[in-house]
Amino acid sequence: MDDPLYQDLNDEQRAAVAHDKGPLMVLAGAGSGKTRVVTRRIARLLRDGVRGSQVLAMTFTNKAAGEMAHRVQQLGGPWVRVATFHSACARFLRHEAPRLGFPQDFTIYDVYDRDSLIKSLLDEHNLLDKGVKPAQVGQQISRLKNCAATPGDLATGFSELARVVERLWTPYAERLQKLGAMDFDDLLLHFLRLLREHPAVAEQYRERFPWVLVDEFQDTNRVQYDLLRQLSPPDGNLCVVGDPDQSIYGFRGAEIRNILDFENDFPTTTVVRLEQNYRSSANILHAAENVIANNRLRKDKRLRTDNDAGEPLIRFRAGGPAEEADAIAGRIKKLAAAGTALDQIAVFYRAHWLSRAIEQSMKDAGLPYVIVGGLTFFERREIKDLLAYLRVLVNPLDDVSMERIINVPPRGFGKASLDKLKAAAAAAGMSLREAVAEPETHAGLPPKARKALLALAAVLHEAKAAGQVLGVHGALKVILDGTDYLAYVAGIGDPEEGAREENIQELMSDVVQFDDKVGEGLAGYLQHVSLLTSADTQGEGPAVQMMTIHAAKGLEFDHVFVAGLEDGVFPSMRALEDKNGIEEERRLMYVALTRGRQTLFLSHVRERMVNGQMERMSPSCFLKEIPREYLREHQHTWSRWDAVEDAAVDEHQGEAIDDGATVTALEPGMRVRHKIYGDGRVRRLSGRGGSRAVVAFDDGIERELILEYAGLRVLDSGGASW
């Protein structure tokens, strides 16, 4: 076909672009060229006489909308309205809001505005003492609105939060109306209400936009789907493009049922399946298809590719996170040495807290990296708070850190009190930390502020003492317990709430390992952290891309690493308890696999420290769904902490001890044999229940071994005194 709009398209893509009138659903598999199809379809409509003003195209981010409009113009088309759902509804409501009792110049409240209003309502209704944060209430209201629900429609339980939301639901809506304001979710809900309550207006919009297109349709929530049904009749020219296998935003209210039920609601739908993958090697594609085939809630499609088989997917079984991270960094160095651009390499993980060990290895290896869509581990708010606590223990002159934590968590010590304390400290020639510990400087403060300072001073005193005896983890535990910091972050009520708790648990795991392996105390740990957070972790020029899998959707890279593939991590613990949750996690795994063009490196650990306690981990159930023919084992025998992990998991992946009695009977002084290191004598036992042993081998080297994997054989009972 000579037509430039069709000449580089396959048969299925051409069918989608050429489709005339009536509903169209394009099931676009990963890497199948869906963006090209959407923009070509719009360009084809415009070329064939449809006016730009008759087309309404919607997607989910302003960036995606801008890129789509730009591509249409590059194809020679005129201006066409491409917008996010929210921006389109906001624009329409500017003309229609008076019908709903709002002014045309209504105010749009962002999250901060919303939560400020909720705080005032909590006060007015005497609910401030219920222990519920305004942000928690706002977030729950938003969830309900995205599902087109009210507190009575959902089984929200009998928690204090549920009761508060039910109390404030109507007053919040009434106050917004009185203020002439809408929150972000109202933009969709009020436009939907307008279309439902005013059929003549709905018909005007259907006549105005006879051609409606939606990209990433699998990410629509219930309200967005209902809007589309109002804007387009059952036989209308509605084109939706999406992939149910990449529906991964259920936590935001996305409904996979929208794409599964589309043909029932639009009975004359033409379905076009884009099943030709242009991105990935055949091995990657087959592995991903075998994983996603285990899902029940999906549309039948089978991706194919003309690409070469490529390399097998690499599976790496590590002893622990440090070894896993070192293996990732080591392989990246080899790729870079072979000429691969660093920005064509990506490291994915299920949750932000998993980045810490990988960041450490990247730093040690001198590899520049960027955290996409987030902060590096030690730049995160909750981590910086806790590090500030540790800094004032080491350096009482650090006023910057002291000022950061003096009212975090909130303890009734406001700006006015802080200014008075600063003045008193300056007059006495003291640092802020010293003034906190000195009751004489508290004289001009209100009783509540004085009480707060004395409590804070007591926590800092106890934490410093614990740090001197127990190490960094002892000091951190006192701070967490003494300030109730975990409860504080749990009550912030933002989407990062769960991640903040996980980050704190990972920080505790990090300091426990530092105490165990380095043992240089608080000052040593803070120096260690300062080196990690220095500017040269990222540097100039191309860098390895590190991100959560949610942030990776829509991206592609030559080489992809997926870390932390263990049950309870990926899939997450919450998902393991929910049938539908497992399906969404599996779709997330599918997204991760299909980002890779050439190679995939999949890693998991045998042991992971969780909140300061070592736990045995099982490989992710998703790894078991990849046929062995597409996998190859990776060999790696060195890790940062001397040879600890290397001994725990040797290059043959270390088998568990055959005779459990050998472990329980092991005592200092015994002669033992290791299949790699040879004979030696047990020096001492350590770890919970004596799970580790330090062995002085006959080659003159002492090695610490994890007994469960070391495979030690007792030669004799020894008898030497150690």
C-alpha cells in the first residue's frame, strides 16, 4: 500500500487505522505499536474529512497527551483536542458549572487544599481527638469517589477512619459547594452528574464529539468508564486502546472489568488484536506469555515476534541482598565495558525500599544511576528524619538537624516556641541540642512546649546511651519507640504511607547489618551514609535507570534487571492473601518482563533481613511459571562483606545440609569439613539459635558461614579450648 499512513503497518494495525464507524476496541499487546496506531487513526480521520474539533482523544498524563497531539501534527493533521480526563472535564465544566450550582470560575482544590478544608471540618465537628489525620480522610474520600461510591456503598469496616469519613462526607461536599470549589476527583464526578441530570446537554456533547478515542483504556476507573458511556452511544464511534494484561493500577481505582465488559456495553464492537511484538526477543516474549497465561481475568491474545530467540533469561539465586546487588552491578559493568549505553540499562523492583542495597553496589562499582519517579533511599523524607536524630546524637552542635526533628513527630512545639528557644540558646551560648536538654532555657515557653522538650531530651539521652552499648540499631530502636515515629508515618495519610514504613524497616535492617559487619558505631554509620548520598552517585551523562515496576510502564530498555523476586516481596504479602491481588501482581510481572528488548536478569535471595530480623525467603511463584527452557542460571561468588555471603551460597548455589543433627550438635572446637574450603576448626557460633559459625580453616583464613547452607561435616569433637 502506497498510502504513507499505512505503508509501515502490519495487517492488524492497518485494520485498526482504517476502521470506519462504530465502536472499536484495540487489544494492544506489549511492544505492538499501539501509540502509532492511535495517532495514525486520528490522522486518517482528519484526512478523510473529520474536523479536528469533532475529535476528543483522552489519555492519563499531560506528557502522553502532548506527545500524541505532536505526532498527529507531524503526520500533517490540524490541531486536535488531546487531553487527560481531568483536564477535559475541567474545561467543559467552565461552561457548564452554573447548571450544578457552581460559578464558572470555580476553584480547583489540590490535595493540600483538600486536606486543609478537611482539617477545619474535623475541628468544627469535634473530631480532631479521634486520632485520624486529615490526609487519611481525604485519601479515603478520593478512593470512594474514584469508584463512584459513597461510604454506605462499600464495606469500609468499623474503623475510626471509616466512621469519620461517613460523618464528614456530606459536610465536605456542602462546604466545597459553598466555597465554589471542586477537588480533583469532583472534576470527573460533576461532569458525569451533569451529563446524567441534563440529557439535552449530554446529547450536545455527543454531537460535538462524534469521534472519541481513549488510550491506556485498561487504566480507567469506574467514573471514567461511565463518562465514556455518556459521551458515546452504544453504536457510537468510540475507540478504546489498551491491554488488560497491563492493568496494574487497581490501587488507584483502575477497573480491569471496564475492558472485559466493553463488548457487552457496546454490542456492535469491532475487536482488533495487535499481537505482533516489535520490542523483545522471542525468549523474553515466550517467558512473559507463559507467566500471564496463568491469569483468569484477561482477554485472549497471544503475542508473536519475528525477532531472534535471543539470550535465555538469567536467573540468579543470591544468599542475601548484598550479593544480589553486587551481581547486578557486576553484570552492568560488563555490559558497559562491552559498549552498552548506561541509559539503556534498567533495574526494577517492586517497592522503593529494595533500592538501598542496589544503590550501595552501584556506588561501590562507580556506576552512575538515577532513581526514576522517586528519591534515592537516603533522600526520602522519613529516612532523612531518622538520620537527623542520629546526627544530633553524634554532633550536639548540629542545629540544622535539631531544628528538623524538634517537632517531628508533632509534639506541640510550634514556630513561636522554636524562635524563643533559639533566642534562649543564643543568649546562653548553647547549641539548640544543648538547649533542649537544659530546663533553664525553657523558662519562657508554654507548659506544653516545655513538657515536649523534656520528653525529647529524655529520648535523645537514652538513644545515645543505647548507641554506645548496642550500636546504631540500639539507638534507632530507642528513637522509633520513644517518639512513636512509625505511628506518625502511618498517620500521614498519603499514597506513600505503606512505602514509608517499609523504608524504615529497611533502614533498621541496614543498621543491624552495619553493626554486625562493620561495627564502627554511630559516627561510622553516618560517615558511611554521607558517602552514599554525595553528588557523585549520579553524576553527569548517561546513567543506569532505577525504578519501581509501576514507574516502568510504557518504557523499554535493551537490558532489564528485576530484583527481589521472592514471595512476600513480589508478589507482595498483601497480594498473596487475595486472589485478585495475585492477578494484578502477575500483570505487574508481565509489565516488568516485557520492558526488555535483549536481556532479562531475574534475581532473588535466600535470606533477607526484614525490620532487623533475618528471614528465610522463597522464590517468587512467578519464577516457577517461566519454563526452564527460557532460563539460564547465573554464577556469582563474591560480595561486599568479605566472603560471608559467598560462603553462604557457593557458586553451585549451596545445598542445604543433609544431616540436620550436624547443625544442632556443632560446638566450638569441633573439626569440620567444607566441600570448597576444606578442613577447619569451629571458633565460635553466632546468630539466632547459633545459625552461623566462624571457622578457622587450615588455609589460614577464618570464614563466617551460614550453617543451613554451608554443608559442614563434623570430623571429630575437637576438645580444644577457645
